[in-house]
Amino acid sequence: MISLLLAATAPAAPPIPTQQVQIPPVAVQNQTWFQDHAAWLTHTLAGGFIVAAVALIVLLAVQTTKQEGLSGTIGGRVESAYSRMGAEDQLKRITGVVAIAFVVIGTILALTGI
């Protein structure tokens, strides 16, 4: 009963002042001009880079090695200076073109800051 009387007669605690905290705005990442104005170009280049990488892996996996074993050494290859390119030569040329495209696209992507 005494505690009820003390609680009823005790003065109320003053309210705790609250401070309004200023939250700084979220920092915006610095983007390059290409990322702001030519997003379609950056996405196209990134997609082309991935396609070139996969194509290069497949083309390199399909090619045969230069060492054909003992049968290639003994039998040799008959080559003519006037014949059309064989499948292996065309595959080497395509692989070279894809490798150059891979390097060029990768350099462009690195320079544009993507």
C-alpha cells in the first residue's frame, strides 16, 4: 500500500529529449560516360565477350594437336600449293579470328570501365 502511495505522489520523469540525426545520402558510385549514356553498348560488348570466350574454348578443344604420332611422321602429309584450305586450316583461321575478337573486346571493356 505504501508503494502505491509513493508511486502516486512521485513526480513524473521529464521526457528524454530526442535528437534528430542527419543521415548522409547514400554515396552514388562513379560511373563512366559509357555506363550512363550507352548501357546498350556496354551490355552488348559484355555479351559478345562471353560468346567469344565460350567459342574460343570450344574451338581450342576441337582442334587436333600437331603431334600426330608415329604414323604422321612416317607417312607424312601430302600438301599441294594450289589446293583449297582443309578443315584444319579453316579451323585454325577461325580460331585466330575469335581469339583476336576476344582480346579486342576485352580491351575495350577494360578501357570503358565496365
